[in-house]
Amino acid sequence: MPGVLIVIKGLGRGGAEQLLLSGVPYLDTERYRYRFAYLLPWKDSLVPELTGAGFPVHCLDGAKGAGWAGRLRALVRRQGIALVHAHSPVAAAGVRAVAGRRTRVVYTEHNLWGRYHRATWAANLATFPRNDHVFAVSETVRASIRYPGPLRLLPMPPVETLHHGLDPAAIPAPFHRGASLEPPGPPIDRGASLEPPGPPPGRGGVRGELGIPEDALVVGSVANFKAAKDHATLLRAAAIVRRAVPSLRVVLVGQGPLEAETRRLAGELGLDGTVVFAGFRTDATRLMAGFDAFALSSTYEGLPIALIEAMASGCPAVVTGVGGTPEVVADGVHGFLVPPRDPAALAAGLTRLLGDPALRAGMGAAAAARARDFDIRKAVRRMEQVYARLLA
């Protein structure tokens, strides 16, 4: 049975890491011997879940310098690894540098090439031809993968867009709000109409837990406090929306280096009674039962899984049209796309949704239906098809 090693920079609770975990139940362990490896020892919150599912996990301890590449080479040889699938450019560059020619290399690109630090970009570029196959998480990411002029004669490995998504089994039925995430197969005919979903079960409980009145209109956002998420634009938009919607509450789920700065800005904008900082949560999908709309103010996104989770729960979305978000949200169908760094545009979209219950219900139902297209099982099956071809 061929050994497959999945390598990533860290196993904290980020978007790429969560995708790995979501796919674990659907890995074909009768066909491949899977194990995982990661570089940063302090990013290990997902390790117990992987080991609990029966998968060996190895920390290569990249904190000790470049020696992790040698430890990776030894692991590949010791465990008879036939294929390595890397999920970050730093990890991938190391994999390509040390993997023997008999070891196949697959890479998933989660980011636009132009966003990488120069050194990371150079290492990724220099070793990129060694890939046997590349997946890009969105069409926008795929389009960014190109060699600069002088290097265009280098061989380009096969690159395909592969949309990842949700594990339907991990989304409790109450969050479907009348639209289920069905397994792949012939669609169930429910007729042409989109019936407005009823109040989601658990809504009052979630709001009570967060200290939010039942009659408030709630905008939720799930994003760690980092520069690319641009929470400042969302807060400035909230200050505008509140003029038209005095009952507004904004729930921010996440953690990160800019949290203190974001809290200060909320205070400066007079939003202390409006914004709820929910912190890091492992049950973000459960909290979505209390949202009337979902918002992302990012300046960049690859393929935002939190957005797809919100849509699966029946939340219409107002999000910036950056990265892969236009591949998820059709403007005016599942929500609204707005320009980045534009608080007025974001506020206009949110005000329109919050002020029109029928529009909110219709878009929420359409969003739930759209979320069915993003199924982690489809992504896992496609990856394993590529593994089989490369190992044949």
C-alpha cells in the first residue's frame, strides 16, 4: 500500500488546516497509508484530532532552522513514502528540494503568488517545476501561477483549479435553515420556488449566550484579526449601518495579532455596545444560527471556507469581491459583492439586506443551495484520482 505524506507549515486552526481536517473522514485508507507532518511546533491544535482519527502526525520542528528538511527526507525514506502532498510554499519548497525522483510531489496553492514575501516567492518559484501536479483553490489563484518573463521556458507542471469545501456531516441539521447539504448524486426536485426559511432552531439560545437581544439584527463575521481581513472597514461600515438599523449587533469570531487594535477602533467609533467579540470558537457554525447576514471585508481571499459555512447555514452574505469570493457568491443572488476598503459600499449592502426580510430569506435559501457545490468529498476524490495516476 503506497505511503502518502501530507505536509503543511502548521496545524493550527486556519483555513487551509481546517480543510485538511474536513477531508480526513473521506480519505481512502484501504488504498493509501496516510500520515501528516508540520513545521511549526506551536501550531498544533489540530494534532489531537488527527491522531484521534488514527493518523500518525510528525512535527518536523522548523523552529530549529532549515534542519527540518533533513528530518523530512529521513521521514520519507524511513516510512517508504511514495507521494508527498504539500500545502504551503515553504513546506513545498523543502519537499521538492529533498524528495527523490521516485517520490511524487503534489502541491495545493492557497494564495496568490503576488502576495508572498519575496524570499518565499523565490523559493516557491525555483523549485516549482519539480511538482508532478498542482491544485489551486480558486480560479483567481490558478491565474496568478505564472513564471516571470526570463523563466517562461521552465517546464510548468499541470495546474488545475479544485474548489474545496465543507464536510456535510459536520454541519448540524439546524443550520440548514430548510436547505440540506446532500451527498453528490441526482438532485432532489423541490420545485422552482424558494420558500423563505423559518427561524433556525437554536437562534434564541445562541443570541442569549452572546448577550444579544432576540429582536436585534445581527451581522456576523468569522475571520482572524489579521491585516488581510481588514476589520477596520467592517467596523466603519457598521457605524454607518447603525444609523439606519439602531438594533444592529456585529459578532466578530476569531483571534489574532490585530485584535487589540480592532477593539480600540470599535471604542473610538462608539461601537462598544454594538460589536460582540466572540473570540476563538470551535463552534463557529453553531453561532451562525444567530446571524441575519454574514460579512467579510477582506482585501484578499483564496477560497473563504467561513463564507461557505455561513451560506450553508442560510446566511446571505455581503463580501468584498476579491480572490475567490466571486467564484462563491453571485452578486445579487446569494448576497452582494462590494469593493475592498470601501466602508460605504459594504454598509449599503448590509443595510439593504437587513432592511428587507423577504430579500434576506430568498438570498439565504439561494446561498444554502449554492453551498452544496462546495463539498470536501468531491475534492478528496479528485486528489486521490491524481494520486492514483501518478503512482500507477
